[in-house]
Amino acid sequence: MIRIILILLLSQIFISCSSIGSGHYIRVKPGENVKTLAKEFKVPAWQIRQANGAKKVISGEWIYIPLKRGVLSQSKNVSSEYYFQHGKLAWPVPSSKNLSSRFGRRWGKAHKGIDIAARTGTAIVAAEKGVVVYSGKALSGYGNLTVIAHESGLFTIYAHADKNFTRKNDKVHRGQVIANVGATGRATGPHLHFEVRIDSKAINPLKFLAYKD
């Protein structure tokens, strides 16, 4: 299934962004099927079937659409530009506004997210509703990691958690507690490392978040 493939691709996120495949999750509307979706997104029907394994394409189900031109290409859902312009993603650590590290160059290397310092056990929430496409600790250096795919074509990434509370394929709502703050992986202290990505490219999360310091 694509979710397994996507996880394998996500393992390369922090090594080579250009090697990542792209696509996004959509919720099937009444009257839609593989043939109509293939026409709308300009993707061969067999690729949609292959991407979703045995999952039936029926109304109300979430399925993955593989897109060559990026997660925003031909998006039928809320554009990520909406979040960019209006700063609508929820702050992922509601009880802490302690921004300990910003997006950009740090120690001579690219820091592809922001770090929010908080005590171990502090709640981490989903910045927006979506589908969990990865929850685990197999990616080197990031400790307990959660990756959420959103209808808008965005991916949000939550790293170094003490414990994850979701599993792959879980649907989460905005503000839902998905993990708690920790220092797993390569971390000098308890904090959340939070990333926003479009088509595997890391974007400054502060441009999307409702809170501005």
C-alpha cells in the first residue's frame, strides 16, 4: 500500500528532499470512483489502485492520490495558500510559547523546522485535521516521530516525543493530543521539533501557525 511506500520515502526526507515522491490524501465524494478521480487529477487509474492496495474507492473513504507535480498540484481541497496567508495552523504545544530554535541556518546546517521547549510530558497537538502516515521511531535522530498528511496538501512533522498516542492511518482532528514532549533521538533537552512541508520541501512553520511571537 502507498502508506507503506510513503513511510519508506519519508525516511529519506532528512537526507534528500528531491528523492521524495509526492501526492496527497483526499476524501472520496459521492459519485466519485477511480475513473473520475483519474481524469480529475490526471493520474492513470492503475496508479491510484496500486497506491491504495485493496482499499475500496467509496464515498467517505480517505485515499491517496500520487501526483508527479507535487502535493499541491490539482488540489481539490483547501489550498495550503490559505494557511500561508492566514496563519491558520494551530500552535502544536498550547502550553508553551518558548521558541528555543528557529527555522533556517543553525550551527552551520539547515534547521528545517522550529523547536518549542517544554517540560517532558507536555501535550503536543495536531496543527490541523488529517491522517497519520507515520508514527514510530525508525527515522534516525528524530526519536518518536509523528507525520500527518492534511487535506490541503501539507505535511506536518512532530519529532522527539516522549510518547506517541496515534498509529499509522489514524484520522486526527485539529487540537487533538497526538504525543507528549520528550527528548528522544538526538535532542539536548525536552522539546518539540515541528516541521511544515510541501512536496517534501521544508517551509518556515511560523508563516503558517496562528501564533506569532
